[in-house]
Amino acid sequence: MTDRIGVLVAEDQTFLRTSLRELIDDDPLLSAVGEARNGREAVEAVDRLRPAVVLMDIRMPVLDGLVATGLICARHPDTKVVVLTTFDLDEYVYEALRSGASAFLLKNAPAAEILRAIHTVHEGNAMLAPEVTRRMIANFALPPAQSGDTGPAVFDVLTERERDVVGAIVQGLSNEEIAAELFLSRATVKTYLSRLFTKLGVRDRTQLVILAYESGFVRR
């Protein structure tokens, strides 16, 4: 039997930690390997337990989730962080994404969505909540390029088709949705994603979206 995916729950509210642990352990492919009440405990737990995924509350005592996310991603790049927050327009969440978090969800997200995020980031992909993440990034990203510019140089290396894929990613479309939108196979979409990550020097979809906003490739 394949080993379960180890998940650490970092949440300062006891009842939420318990609920998340139960949710994780009910999934036959996941296992809650530990918990943390604050950011410092989260960092120490990751150092000790090396979980595959961390569910990280963004606002916690002692050390907040933003700082903890940065430390975890820097020390353990193979550990994926899923940010959970009650704030859908929180600049700290944006900073957490920049620090290396691979997903951003609201705490009131359906249980199935939280589980899907864990599996998605473990597979090496990112999961953004489109209804809130695009607004958040648009609000807190650096100003876009001035009108009249021919376009951000970092994206000049892309073909027209690759630009289409970037646009679809920014819209929050999944691989399947991109394939349907652009009349591509799912395997071709994965090839495009890999090529885009290499060309743009980003780790995943999250960093690609942030780069698109910060560079001005996406106009607000």
C-alpha cells in the first residue's frame, strides 16, 4: 500500500485543528502527522516531521503564518504550504504566496476543496481560489507597467500560444479547463506549463500569476 501523504495542521484554534485533523485522516491517502498552535511550533514541527504538506493559518500568535511560511519554504522546498484564512483580501496572504505558499483557501471552503488543495499541491501544482485570489493580487501587487510600454521584457520570450496559456492561468482555469478553452490536450497543457515555469523562472502557477501582475503583463 502506498504511504499516506503526511500533513501538518498549523492553526491556533483548538476546535479547528481537531476538525482539520479528522478531515485529513478520513481521506485514505492522507495522514495528519502533527499539529502546531503558532508559527514557531509550525516551523519546528516541519523541521522534525518533514510533512509533505502544511495547512497554515495566516494569523497566529508568537510567529505569524506569513513568516512561518517563508521559513518553511526556504528550509524545506519540497514541503508545500496551503494557506488558510478567514480574510479574502488580506495583504499578508499575498505576501505568503510570494514567500512560497502553493495554495490559498478560505477557512469556510468546503471540505472537499481543502482536500483537493492538499492533493493538488502535493502533485506539484498550485491551487488558487479564483474568486478571491485575483482580487487580492490586483489590490496588493506592484503597479503595472505604464501605458505605452510595449510589454514587460520578462514575457517577451513567450510565444503567442504561451501567452494564451498564461492568460488562462491568471483567470484561475484548471489544466482541464485550459485544454478545453485552447483546444489542447491535457498532456500538451502540462508541457506548456513546464516550459513556462522554466522560461519565466517561477516555481509554480502561484508565482506565475504574481509575476504576471507585478510585471504589468496583466492590466488591472
